[in-house]
Amino acid sequence: MTDRVLVPYDDSAPARKAIEYAFETFPDAAIIALYVVPRPEGYWAAFESDTQKQHDDEKAQERGNKVLEGARDIAADFDGELETTVETGKPAQVIEQEATAGGYETIVIGSHGREGVSRVLLGSVAEKVVRRSPVPVVIVR
């Protein structure tokens, strides 16, 4: 039995399908939608002041909460409860850390369906999560 399910959510069609799948498949589980705001690193991050970083973090939180409204709407359609959280960083890395720290049994993630050369060249958050996850991952297409 799965008690806690993490669903990375970016308001894309695959992410919406992932939330729906989570509610259909794990109706008794606590479902948590996670939105990850990418944070610049390296060269560009060196140009940000502490004040700018704080302002950016506040904007990121606002943006994340707005994106997660779609997940809340889906939860309402299923008469389900949904917790939401917004984090900043590299999406695959944050998802992996959250899965470990949050005691999740499963990750349900949408796939954008890239194949072949585009997948190799562009990479994929879902692919990275599958390779690094400490818990089972369900990919929804």
C-alpha cells in the first residue's frame, strides 16, 4: 500500500495526466504536488545580489503557487485532498531530494514523450528522476 505519492507538476498536459493518474491509482494516499522553479547557477548566479535572490525567491513562490492552481483544480475534480509545495533548484535533483526527505513511497511523473535524438540531446527530467530515484517511479504519457 502506498501512503505518500509525490507528483512533480508544471501545469503541462503530461503533468495533468500524472496528477489524474495518481488520484485514480492511489485514492487513499496522501498526494503531494511539487513545482520546482529552476534557479540559475554558475556564471549567471554570480551577478545576483542577496536582495535580488530574495526578491526572485518571492516571485518564484508566487509563480509556483499559481502553477499549482491547476493541480488543485484536478484534485477538486476527484474530491481529493492535495498538498502542494514549491522549491527552487535543478528539477530532477530537487525531486530526488524531496522523495528522500519526505518519506514518499512512489513518484508519479508525466513524460513529454521525447524519443530518439531529441531525448539524448535535450535530456529529460523524467529520465533523470527514473535513474536517480530512491523510490519507484511511474511515468505517465
